[in-house]
Amino acid sequence: MPVIRTRILVVACCALLAGGVGVNADAAAPAASATTTHSAAASNPFFQPSTLPFGTFDFSKIKDSDYVPAMEAGMREQMKEIDKIANNPAAPTFDNTLVAMEKTGQMLTRVMNVFSLYTGADTNPQLEKISEEMAPKLAAHQDAIYLNAKLFARIQKVYDARATLKLDPESQRLLEVQHEEFVLNGAKLSKADQAKLKHYNEQISTLTTQFGNKLIAAAKAGALVVDNKADLAGLSPAQIEAAAEAAKARGLKGKWVIPLQNTTQQPDLAFLSNRKIRHQLYESSINRAQRGDANDTRAIITEVAYLRAQKAKLLGYDDFAAWKLKDQMAKTPGAVMDFLDALVPAAKARAAIEADARQQMIAKDQKAAGQPAFNLEPWDWEFYGQQVQKAKYDLDDSEVRPYFELHNVLVNGVFYAAHQLYGISFKQVKNLPTWNPDVLVYEVYDSNDKPLGLFYGDYFKRDNKAGGAWMSDLVHPNTLLGQSPVIYNVANFTKPAPGQPALLSMDDVITMFHEFGHALNAFFADTKYPSLSGTNEPRDWVEFPSQFNEHWATYPEVFDHYAKDWKTGAPMPAALVAKLQKSRLFNKGYDMTELLEAALLDMNWHTLPASAPKVKVADVDAFENHALEKDHILVPYVPPRYRSTYFLHIWGNGYAAGYYAYMWTQMLADDAYAWFGEHGGLTRANGDRFRKMILSRGNTEDLADLYKAWRGRAPNTDAMKKDRGLEPENP
């Protein structure tokens, strides 16, 4: 069934999935008169399908006041469609029940797709207010579908007869997935327990929406404001000018502002030579959402964790993670913990070697200055890492940035790799409205020159944009409704001062390839049903195409095609390329450790049993420390990539008990890339096979079987250990 989304973000990656079922608004949407409905339909852009190419939206005509009427009307419309299915006097069949469900909610999907875009990428106080007001109504709407007894009775009858129906494999998969979704969402509970479940869902929905809104405000308020330009020593002139522009945008004349990105570590920590300023920036980041002010999220996360545990118990599970993982590849919390625990020793060992190298650099640096050495702290890691990298590889970030101009990376890197592998091509479109002047638009063509869909790229940081990077869709691909994909990627790169180029780090380049990997998963969707199409996949599969696509950023043929000086067009010198290649495993111990810490924090929050008392607001830090110490990964100089209080993935983005998926899919991605290496690398034959057998299939088959059919065997961690620096080697 079409998806209902209150906020779709894919952070640091990430793709937020269109998973689940649409929803109901008996209590949510008040009745409207025919006159009101007719009047709204005449002026509201969501009441009718768009006439623009691929069904994309005319953003110039969308007003904040359009959303609530469209949401309410969309919920009413979908409930009429659902009631018609549930009360159909004909015997239940796959077509009159499951297929009919897939066709419902199209108006609601239209408005929610656009609303999700704006609340993530270009929000404002009015949209945040709407989010909080509508979240419980949308949750109630969803419950009214999942908990519709007549509807589920029809699904159950079709499911019970599945062995005799002779369904094609995709239809069989849809029946199994939807039946499981209804059961997991309470369809078999008693009426009394369903009432409790509805209450939990409404509370959780309200709180997670509030969390997302608070986090945007916390990031804005937490930005470091600098009064003295000398305190920015170490930053390049372009970075300093960008900080001045950021201050100017806030009305802070004569000051400089360093905005926060979503993660704990901040990019400018690698360059700021003033240790006091580094410490201030780090503290601004790590404490952004726990300052006891209006943006403090501790009360929200402790309440959500408690409510999720109660919900899981009601549904018959030991904890929320056990419930959430039931339909994922990993299946159980035990499988996740075994996977993560096996990675901890190697990651920590490598991080310890990296830390020692930085400590030695601190001692050397301080001795030269006639000062005593100090102990390595998290805010020193990136700064002295730059020095270690320079000493060991004769390389620093400022050397490579001139070769990574954003538009050139996109066209001659990201798009080029996709063309070489899959034959697709891109044409920039300048006559379509966008939600922000910085947004780029491209029409995408298949190898036979047939249009595939539209791609939007929104790459620069704004104060009203959620942190991180993500992919989502405005139109979800499927053949049942004849819809082609309209996809967008969002990032938070520093916007250059006027007239200056947008120069990226190597990590930024990887991010662009990553998010476009999600886009390819959608562009190549060749499936019938919306619920199984494109990125409507389990969390521990959906990050596989994106992390796989990262590999092409450093593939020599692709790299050489885009890594060119932004001024002269000259290719990156061979000596500099060699240094980059030699340093490819630099900092991998840190990278893996911070990911593992975040994943284990996620699992600790979501394996709390319902019998456990609610974690006290004042004890959030203690909870984190105890969890990491228990899991043998409390590493003072490597903080988690996200602390609990600003962990949007797990409190607002659908990755609860699912952050492990980034590492799980690293295993899949690295193993898959090894297959390409074994079969000739970057070739159309390899790309077309991967597209046909993996990228186009969505969730239409058991994913372990899907992978095995393509790879010839189940995945293993051999390539991951090599590619992620988890084999013994001097880093």
C-alpha cells in the first residue's frame, strides 16, 4: 500500500524507506462539506495529480496552508477506499484485497512526499507546527488500517489459501509481506490491547516528530559564533569567508559562524589550530541537545524508549529490537549483537594504534613549542590526524579539495560511473520549479534513450535543513500505477561565498556517490507493487546499493574522470593520486569504532525490557557510558558518531534497532565489489547483471536468496575486513 510519511530523511546516508501501510483518519480528519471540498480542490495543488513531467510538483504553487487540508482530505479519501475493500461482499481474492490496497491513498501519498521533503530540507516554524499537530492523527490513521478487523480477515483468508492461488513470485511476496506487516502492527491483538497500541503509537509519533524539530533548532542554536577572526587560524580563506557569510545570514555583523553538521565530529576540527576554539566547537556539537533549554531532547528520548518497550511487550516481544528485527535480514537482536561484537576488537585495536600516532604528534608539536604534552582528546583527533597524515603520506585535505569541485564531481564522477556501468545518461533541466534556488535538476535517460525519471540534488547546508545526507522520492516507481521515479538527494556541504567554487573533501565525494546509489536503486525499479518497489526494502538491505556505489568514487577510471583542478581542468597529479591511494585506510579504526559505538547505543536503548524503569533524564550520560563499557567499546578519545540526544536515525528516522544496518550492508557492499573485481570491474556487462538481479528487484524476493543468486554464495566478511581496515596492518 502506498506509504504515509511524516518525515523522510536518510542521514549520513541514508535512505528513508517508504515502508509500511497507509493510514486512517476517523478521528484525525474532520468531515468537510461538499462546498469546502470543491473549493479546496480548485486551489490546492495536491488534490489532483501533477501535470508536470513524471508527475513532479510545481513547488512555486505550494503554500504552507495547503498541507493540512490535503492531508485531511487524503486520509478521508483513503479510508473510503479501505472501507470499500473491507466491506466488499465478494469473497476475498488477491486482486480485490491486496492489489486493491496497493492502489489506495494516492492523494495522501502526494502531499506527504512533498511535506516530508520540506520538513527535512527546507522547514520553517509553521511546518514544524503542522508536523507536531498532524503526527498523532497520521498515526491514528495508520492504526485504523492495520487494526481494521474486516480488512485483516480478508487478508488472512487470502493468506491461508496462498498454496492454492498459483500466484507469481512477486505477488506471493506481497501477500507474505503485507500479512506479516499487519500482524506485527497488532492485527491479531484483542480490542483492548489494540486500544493501548493506538495510544502508544500516537504518543511515539508525536514525540519523534518533536524530536526532529528540536534537533534542527538545537543544531542552529549550537553553531559556534566567533568574535575574533584570529581564532579561526588554520581555516582557509574560503572557509573563513563561508563562516562570515553564515554569520551575515544570521544578522551577526562582524562575526563568524561555524554551523554544526549532524555528527559528533565537525569538519573544521581538522583545521582549527587554536585548541581552545576546537574544544568549544566540539562541546557545542556534543552537547547541542542537552543544555536544559527548549531544545533539550533527553526527556523525549527516554520517554520514547520506554513507550517502545511497552509497545513491544504488548505485541508479544521481549523488547522493541526483537519486534523491529522480525522482518529484517538479521531477524533477531542476538544475530545483530553477534555481528557487532565480532567487529569490536579489531576496530578498537586499529583505533588505538591511530590514537598513539596522534599522541606522538602532540608530544612532538608541544616539544617544539616548548610546552608540555597534553593527552589526546576527541577535539584533537582530526587536527592531529591531519598532521599524522601529512607526516606519513605527505597529504592533507587542503591539497585534494581543489580537485573536487561539486558540480564536476556530480557530472563527471557520479553520473559518469552510472553511465559506464548501466548506460544511463543525464540532461540538466532548468525550467522546472525547485524548493530552493540551489537545487539542481536532471532528467535521467536509460541506455535506449527512454526517459527513466527526474533527479534533484540539494547539496548545501541551511539552518532550516536537517543535518546529514539522505535520499527519498517525490514519486515512487512501480508499474501497477504506471509511475516513474522522481528522486532527490540532500546533503549538508558548506556553501561557498558568492563567486567561489564548492570544493569538497574526499568524504564529501563519497557521500555523493553513496546517496546516488540509493537513487539508482529507485531509478532501476522494475517491479509491479509500490510496497515492494525501489527502496521499500529492509533497513539492513537498503544501505547495500548505496554503500556499494561508494566504491566507484575511487575506482581509477572514474576518479581520473572527475578529479581535476577546478581552475585549470588539469588532472590530479599522479603523485597526489598515489598518496591518496596509499592513505585509503587512514582513520579507518576511528571510523569503524564510532559507528560501532552508535550501533551499540541504539541496540542498548531498544533492548530495554518493558519491566525496566524509564531512564531518568539526568542519567542519559550514565546510560551511554554503561552501555558502551558493557559492550567493551567505551573509548574516551573516540566518541560515538551520534550521541543519544542527537541521534536522529533512531529517534526520528525509522532506524530504531536498525543502525547496525550500515555495517551489515558494508559487508554486502564490499563482498559485492569484490565480485566486480573478480569479473573485470567497471563494465556494462557487470553493471547490467547487477541492475537486473539486485537493483531492480526491490523487496520482491527473500533478500538472502536474492544475493546468493547473484553472487553465487552467501556473503562473508572477508572483503569487509580488508576494505575497512580490520585486518592486522600498520595504519
